[in-house]
Amino acid sequence: MQREASSSKAYLLLDYVQRLERHREGRRAVHIHLSKLKAQNRREHHLRIAENTFDELTKQFDGQVFAMQNGDIVFVCRDASIADMDDAVQRLRGLFEDDPLAQSIDAGHEDLFCTYYNVESQYAPFLEIAEGLYNEEQRRIKRLQMAAEQSGESMQGEQTPLSPQQLGKLVEFLGRADLSSVMRRQSICAVAGTDLPRPVFKELFISIGELAQQVLPDVNLAANRWLFQHLTETLDLRVLKLLTQADDRDLHSSFSVNLNVGTLLSREFAEFDTSLRTGGRGTIVIELQLIDIYSDVANYMFARDFVRERGYRVCIDGVTHQSLPLVDRQALGADLVKLAWLPELSDGVSDETRENLNKQVERVGPSRVILARCDAPNAIRLGQSMGISMYQGRYLDTVLQNQARRRQERGPGRQFQAIEDAAEQEAAEEEAEEEAK
């Protein structure tokens, strides 16, 4: 299923529910059908108050609130009793007591105002509800897009820059929110010749775009660099807490995580380091942004020595073909450099630019370069022409997904076609292009 509006609230819910499949124990959910209220009771301030009703439960029971575009609210939490949840639901029902929905019961004696789910035992129907809400929102978005195209208008509104006051509220929210719904994993793969990609490790990261859409959809979080820096430092600490408490084996080794230099000397990083199993540090890569490194090189050197002595590897991230000449990997004591691929590097780039890029990659060391943001097959071809063997991006995601799907369809022991096979490449290119849109 292609999810074009990947930052939508319904997508966040669906993604969250899918991730709960292996972590259902003690989870309960309630779906409040506010979309069925009369129009005069579905105004913005009504829905905002309704969403805030679950604030206390969110804090107490590791809860997550999803407010749908149609007005419905889905609340998921862990280790809360029905009585705990029903208290909030009854307050909501009282808020809309003048609406027939608040008191309505159907012929089967089912409460039409809300539906409870024991996620542990009713996961399948709960997943079905999440899928239905997502599909409904997609249909609504397509109708709006068609209407906008017909009127010549754009759906993209002007975003306002993040203010200090909004940052304060956002930091407070992050302190209590369950961020697992916006935690992403993306494989870094080795690709040799025409072989299929082989995952080496996974990058774990918070999707800033989806977080923004969920919390402050009309605000550009990155507009003010210094406020955004403070936000990422807060996110670092939450990510480390998630990793420290994780019971998922995938989060114990063979992954990379993008952090600020200052975070490496924090108490939260020390707690994360202590939580790791023996031998795990050698499989973990710490990614640091180039701009963060050069903002205080002495601090970077100190932090780098600390993490390398502990056994971690260091990767310099945020590097483009323009900034690559500024990266002296050996002098900076880094193990890897992540270089961002851009379409113009493959389409119409001058011979001089291509030759210079080849020299810079050779200087850094092709085996130490990860070509990232590979959204099309020509990114792989470009990288292989320079001797690069490690790649990351949506095109690789698509190929891996196709590979897994075909393994399930064909069963074990079957050989798959190579990456350059015409039929597979055409399908992967089409899916990658749709994803990029």
C-alpha cells in the first residue's frame, strides 16, 4: 500500500498500530466516534478540548492520542484499567451531552459514542479500524487535491517559523509523549555489482516531519536554526531513553543513531551506554552532523575520543558534494562519512564536477562512504562508478520490501532475480518515484 500522505495523522496511527503487533501486552485503546456528532458540535474548539481530555492518562499510562482529520479520536495506553479510561470517556460524553450521539445505543446494544479494544486480544479488529481511518483520510485528501487542481489553488499553506514559546510547549510535550509512532528505521545496505542489497545495519531516527504534522502542523520547526538545534537536543535525550528501555532485540546492536555532539557527554548517554550488552558497542554507529562538528571542533574531539574508547564507531553526517572537500575524515578521527545523493549528480552534471567528486570520494576512502538519500536506481550506479559499496534510501527500501514479499510468496530456497533484472527494476523505479512524490 502506497502512503502518499505519510505525515498524516491517520498514517501515524496506522504506523503506530502496526508497530504494536509485537508489543501488545497490557495495551488498551478506545476509539471515540466524534465524526458522527452534529456539525455544530464538531467545531475546532470542541475537538481541541476533547483531545486534551486524555492528557492525564497520557502521562500516567504511557499513552498516545491520535486526533483524526474527520474528528475521531483514538487513544492507546498501557496498563490502564477500563475504569481509568472510562472516566475520561464519560467526561467527554458530558461535554457533548446535548448531541444524540452521546446517548445513542444501536440495536445490538453497542455504544455508538465509543468503542473499546483490548489490543492484546483484539489486535486484528483494532488494526482494521486503523486501516479504515487511513483509507478514509486518503480518499478525503484526493478529493481535496482534485478540487484544488480544478480551482488552480495549492493545498500547501504558508508555515510560520518556530517561536521560543512554541518550542517550550513542544519540549514539554516531548517529555511525556510516546515517540515510538514517529521512530523510524532505515537499512544501510551493501550492494555489490548486480547483487541484491544486503542490510548491514539500520539507522534509527525520529521523523521530524511527522512529529511536526502531529504536534505543530502549521509551524516550520527548522526555520530557526538555533531553536531547531535545541529541539534536536531534546529529541536526542528521548531517543536515548527509548533505546535504554527497549525490549526489541533490533535496538540492542547493529544500528546507527544521529546525535548532537553535546549529547554524548550527557547523563542520558551514560545510562544508554550502561544498558548495552557486552560487545554491542562495536556494532553501533554514532552519526554526528558536519555543521555541529565544526561549530566546536575541540568539543567534538573530546566527545569523539570518549565514544571511540567505549567501542562505538563515528560517522560524519550532513555531507553534500559541495561540502565533501571540507571533510578530512582521518584528521577528524571518523570511521565513516555519509554523503547525500542528489538527482543532479546523475542527470546533466558536468564532467569536471563528476571528476572532482570522484577524487574527493577516493580521498575519503570509497569503503568508508555511505551514499544516502538514494531515491532512484541511478544513485546506485553513480556510487558504484566511484567504488562506493554502502547505500541508504527509499529505493533500497523498495527493493528490500519487494524481496521480502517475494520470499513469502515463493517460499524458502528460491533464488531471486538480480537487482538489474528488467521487471524488478521497473517496478522498483515506479514505487520509488511514487514514494518521492
